[in-house]
Amino acid sequence: MLPRVIATRYVTPLREGGSLPGLMEADDLGLYVVKFRGAGQGLRTLVAEVIAAGLARTLALPVPDLVAIEVGADFAPAEPDEEIQDLLRRSVGLNLGIDFLPGSLDFDPAAFPVDPQLAGRVLWFDALIANVDRTVRNPNLLQWHGLRCIDHGATLAFHHRWETADAFAGRPYDAGMHVLLEAAPDLAAADRDLAPLLTPEHIAAAVAAVPVDWLPDDPAIGDAAAQRDAYVRILGARLAARDAWLPGVEAQVRAGRPPAPPARERMAFLRDGD
């Protein structure tokens, strides 16, 4: 299970994120970026964050430490912003805390070159969990004493529709706009080195870290125990079905990223609502 802490102070909202995460202090004297259970993305975003981080640690990929942070009902009345008040009222209970990395910088591939081995490991991991959110526009990578992988709430999309979840095992992964595509990712080495590390026991351990409070009964799959079993089974099937999706990713690596549109075309796209 995740370590549990109690929030002691709401420091500031982080308005860069669409879910309005906040910076909070806790009773362990830690400072955490908190993703709230009451945000519009829902509890499954928190579940995906925990499982993905657990898998990443097994693969020795750098991710921030996570905690389950208890947010009390006394926080909302003290906040002057009505939007934050509403969010805090909906988020009483266990939320996700992500270790705050002071002084971290947003990743820029031009400023922080990544070697092919690490690029291959990150891309292989993203393909496994179907991470659609590690793009040139939104890298979800930080530079903090090296590279740090963050924000995995958009992964494991199969759990938003359990009725079709089994199809996830062989689903192709689109790496065409992956931020590390130009780093010549060594996918073959990554597959050779990483796949044996994800034993059923390690996958189960990553899933077991999810608080039961974030796995309410689901009519399509069942209770928390049934959901945990399904995560382990489907992720294991995805790992075993690499022949179905890895060649496509390798082909995209060989092809490279398509050239960016001309500046005038990009500006037109931005004006249209990007």
C-alpha cells in the first residue's frame, strides 16, 4: 500500500493542470503535488498513476515518490476561491500526493539530450501502459537530478470501459508524436532487459498499492478484489502480446517523427482553438 500522510496546509493551486492539482504540506513535513479525488477525471486517474508508478519502479525508471494523503473537511471553508472550495469539498478523504521536486525544470529535448537506452526504456514503458500523454506538446517529463517521468493518469485507458478491456492486450500504440522519438530509442534492448522484470508478482504488487477506497464496486467488473485481478490479468496479457504492438512502435521509431508544419500553418491551427 501507499504510505499514508495527513494534509496540514493547502499551499497553492497549480493551475497548469486541467484537474487543478494543489500543493499541500503534510504531517510528515513533506510537500506534495496533490491530485484530488474530486477532480473531473475521477478516481481511475489516481488508480492509473499508482499502478504506472509501481511498474516504473520495478523497471528502474525514475518517478517521484507517491503517498495517499488524507484531506479533511476543514480545508474548504478556509479557501477564498469558490472553484477550489468545491474541489476540496468533493475531495475529503484519501487523495494522491506526488513528491514535490523543488527546482525541477520542464523537459526540453534540445536542452537535455537523452541517450538511446533510456529513451528506449521510457518509450517501451509508455507503449506497455498505452501512455498517450508523453508528446512533444506535453512531455510529462521533468529534469531534476536527471530525468523524471510524471503524470500517468491518462494511461490504462481500458479501465474506463471494462466490457472491452480484454482488447487492450494487443492494441497498437501510436508513438508518432512521442517526445523521445528523435532520441533514437533502443527498443530492442529495452524489450530484452525490461520484459523479464515484470513478473506476475511485480504486476500484482503495483496493483496492490492502490487504496481500496479508490476501487468502488463497478457493475461491469465487480468489487475491488475483482478489479485488482483484472488489472493484473490484462497487464500480463499486454506484456505477453508484445508481438502484436511492439513491431508497430519499432516501425515508427525507424520512420522518425513527421516534420512540423510550416509556421504559418501552425499559427492557423493555434488560432482554431489549440
